[in-house]
Amino acid sequence: MWNKLTNFVKDVRTEFSKVSWPTREDLVSSTGVVLVFSAIFAVFIGMFDLIISFVWGMLLGQ
């Protein structure tokens, strides 16, 4: 069992050495894109929720 664990750790280290890691600038840029998209999506969902709530209230006469 110890041998399997050792081989696994060696394989993981080998695979990690093959990974193309992003630069700091790429990471910051990608994070910014995700944050902006998430904010826009949150506003869109919020507006959609308000519209649906208004229509639902009109249909139920509240």
C-alpha cells in the first residue's frame, strides 16, 4: 500500500510539471472578467426577478 501511495505522489508531481501555469497578469485579467460577468449576470437575474414578481403580483391581484 505504501508503494502505491508513493507511486501516486510521484505521478502527481510529474503531471504538475507538465501544467502550463498562467502568469500573474493573466490570472488578474481572468479574475476581472469573471467578476464583471458575475456582476452583470446578478443584475440581469435581479431585474428578471423583479419583473416576474410584478407580473405575479398583478395576476394574483396583490
